[in-house]
Amino acid sequence: MKLIFASNNLHKIEEIRSYFGEGFEFITMKEAGIDIDIPEPHETLEENAREKSTTIFRLTQQNCFSEDTGLEVDALNGEPGVKSARYSGEDRNYARNTNYLLQKMDGITNRAARFRAVASLIMDGKEYQFEGVCEGSITTETYGDKGFGYDPVFKPEGSTFTFAEMSLEEKNKYNHRRIAIEKMAEFLKNRR
């Protein structure tokens, strides 16, 4: 089964390739010859994920999927949420976003947060959505140099390490994106 993944984010691509079992092949937008930046103008992860997958389907008429992720911090009323990639500005700077988050959290004792991912699959012209959630907390400083995004400040429940201190295999035990994509993969297996 072949799917186009509506992303050019190399970190996400590497992670998602590690979730799929045998019998699945996915290609990136670049590998499919698509060179566009799909806007994410909506107020929810669900709508942004749908925007990306429907754009690729309109262009190719091929089965495809997308994924949108947000970090939701309780003390910040769910921020950065859908704006996670551009929290400190429009240029998607991971380090600046993380530092901005730590500044906003300075002095706040409630550090509860979650990563939430929504995958949007378009199969034979119909959309299906799958959600994955990883509960955890925000650290008071950065730890580790692996991963990307907010990984250096997010510690999942049940671990003493941030995502950035974990190997990809360790991170996958908790990963919100893995949960959403595995739900999607299970759905696809049952459609064969």
C-alpha cells in the first residue's frame, strides 16, 4: 500500500517511517514531485491536518495522509497548541520557540502539558482522522540534544527523561505521533 505523506519535515519523516510495518510504503511530497508549502491557517489541529491532506489529494488524486501536532500547556490555557511550530514567530525556529515557552512558564509551578497529534488520512477520496496524546510536563530548562521542537523541555509521564534525552526507539514508547499513526496503520490493515 502506497501513500503520500503531506510533509517535507525531515524529522517527522524519519519518525513516521519507524512506525510503519511491512506492507506499507509512503513517499514524501518531495519524492512525489510536489514543491509547495501548505498553509496551516486554522484554529485546530484537526482542521490543519485536513487542509494538508486534502491539498495533496486535490493535486494528485492519490491516497495520502498528513499529521499536525501541538504542545498544549495547561497553565498557558493550551498554548502554544495549533501555533506550536510558529510560537515565537513565523520562521519555525525550534530553539527560539522553546526559549519563548520557558520564559512564559517562568515562575509557574503547574507544569502539566501534553503533546497531541492528529493524522488525516484520505483513502479513496474519503477522510479519516486519528488522534494520539502523550501526557507529561514542561521542565524548567532544556535537557538533551536529540529530537526536535519542544523535545528538550517535554518529559512524558512515566519517564525521568525529556524526549530530547531519548533515542528514537525510547521516544516511540510514549510518542503521540506514533499513537496516531499506529491507529491509522491498524485501520489500513483492516481495509486490505
